[in-house]
Amino acid sequence: MKRFISVKFAAIALVAFAVIGQGARGSSAAAQSAGQVPLFQVDATWPQLPNNMATGLVSSVAVDKDDHVWILHRPRVSVPAGKTPAPPVLEFDANGKYLRGWGGQQSDAYEWFDSEHGIYVADNGDIWLGGSSRPGATVCADSLKNMCTRGDDMLLKFTKQGKFLLQIGKRNASTGGHDTKNVHSATDVFVYKNDLYVSDGYEGPGAQGDRRVIVFDANTGAYKRMWGAFGNAIKDAKEEPAPPAPEGGRGARGSQPQAPLEPGPQQFTGVVHSIEISKDGFVYVADRANQRIQVFTPDGKYVNQVIINRPGPGKSSAAGLAFSTDPEQKYIYVADMGNSHIVVVDRKTRQSLYHFGNRGAAPGDFQGLHNMAVDSKGNIYTAEVAPGARAQRFVAKGMGAPPAQ
């Protein structure tokens, strides 16, 4: 049975440091000027898996041009007792009916991940996958005693049917943030004009991590360019270690208390966690531990940034990004992992309008909100890692006033 999610006005101010385009500080559409915002209703019946099949930690979700929804999960982590782990790559139709699953096997042609992390479907139907294993991390198995021992330093491309097409990088081969052949725990990708833009990636434990955006040719895998925060030259974790992680919050590595108006560190720290490119050609990068989204041109020139819920209390706010489906992409939807919200942001003014969701296991709430995607009708799909371990669907209900608390 469906229920309406409760929503709260966010008291967050998203701070702009530059302007995108002539109208960046201008007014929004008439509906928004009147105080209306896009609204959503959770669909607690979505998705449906075959009997006795279950997912582990759901790390990522994507939508293809047919509005089929693709889920990537970790079948070795948190599958309920007595259930059969589903294949790591799952395809569902628009109604949530299970269509197929594949992946997880090692092959002479490619190296599968120790910890599945990101899934993306290109316009041509290619499926791109990334992993987040790195030595000493705790994302590879249920038991904290079984920490990761190898680096997922590669990206994989498949057809929708699971036929292997391309591998970029090799397992456990990264030499650091200046490496042009390998990634290291790459989190997300986006294909734009045949270039593959990669948010790369996790930092630590220890002096490891790339902390950058890197671009490859989407057909050949050839290296093209890279950049760091603010478009700076890259300093990897070995050259400039991140400050100590604060207490109290999964995924907070490398973050530190910062005032709401501070621009933040000159390098990405903790994890560069998501990347999206808008229709008007701007690259949006989620710098999760620094509670900010940075915006660039496709060649890496810094444009501006917004701060996402830096007062907290969670120190790991900008985990996933998606745009509304109107022609202007008026809204950015932000997965605020540390605070268990989806934040709705005006893309031009860079102001938060409201947020929905709370920390909890009920439909419409979140525990470990990690990634998100939007279909052609404007419905939002979310992926939760520990302890939520699920995917959810939020049906677009049109425009209206933000519901009262």
C-alpha cells in the first residue's frame, strides 16, 4: 500500500560562489515563484523480485531510455538469512517487474569487482560499472574482520544482456592520482559527447585514493584529461593527506567541521561520490565529505559550488545527484546521505527548496542513502547501502506547496 512521505522544509542555504549563465541569479518559473515545488509519493510495492531472491547492500541505480530501472548491489553483503542472493546487476521494467540479472563471475576477459559500487546506462544502451574495494576498507563482506585486500582499479562496460565490451584499468594496479591508465575505487560515470567522465573516487584507509575527475574516450578507453577541486592540479592522498575523519558517521572519512560559508578544501577529500552532466553542458560533481557540489565546464574549468546541509548533523551530505526532467532541468535532487534526506535544489539560484525523508526503515525514509536516478516521467529511484540495503521508488505527483511538517 502506498503512503505519502512526510516532508520538512530545509533550513539550509545553498551558497553560490559564481554564476552559471546570464540568468543564474534571476527568478525561477512562475510556479516556483508562487512557492510551488515538485512533490513525490513513495511506492512501497516497488520493486518485485522473484520468490526467495534478495539483494544485499544496494549501491547504485540507473534508468535507461525505455524507463527500465537498473540496480547494482553487493550480493556478498547483508543478504537476509535463508534468501538466495540476486545477481549483482538487475533490470526491472517501469512497473518494477524483474526482467533479468547478470554479473558477478570472474572471466578471462575481464576482472569483476570485490565491492560493486556504481552503475550507469549510456544513451546507446551500454552499461558501465565501477567498484569501491581498496585495501583495508570494510565494504567487501559482512564481517568487519574480512576487510578488502585489493583495489577495484577498473571500470567495466557491458551490453544490456551482460556481454562484455571494455575494461579500463586493472585490479590493484593504481599508482595514485596522476595515473592515466587506472582508476581507484571510482564511484560514478557519465558519458557526454563520447567522453566518459569519472568521479574517482574513494580516499583511504591510509595514503590511497585519487580524489579527482578523470575523462576517458568512451569507445577506446584512452585517457583524455583530469582535474581536482576548483579545477586545481591534482594532489593525491599520498601528496596531501586528508585531515582526520570526525567521529560519528559512516562515510565521513576526510571531512572536517566547516562554517557554512567557507569554500572548503582546495582538493577533494574523503570521496568524490557522484557525477552528472546537465543538458546545457555543465559537469556537477558531488564532493560528499565536504558537503558540497562543484560545477565545471566539460574541460574542467571551475564555475561555482553549492553547499549541502553543512550544519549537519551528518558530515557526509552530497552523495548522489539527479536532475528534474523538464527541458531546463530546473531542479537538482541531492541524496543527503548523512542526514537521510533528498534535498530539492533550484539549479539556477542554487537554493534548497525543501527536503523529504527521515532516518528510518519505513517506506519513504532512508538508511544509508547512497545514489539516485530519475526516469522520463520524473519519478525518483534511490539506492541504500548499510543498513537500509534496498531500492525505493518515489512517484512524481506534480507541483504544489511543500507539505507542512
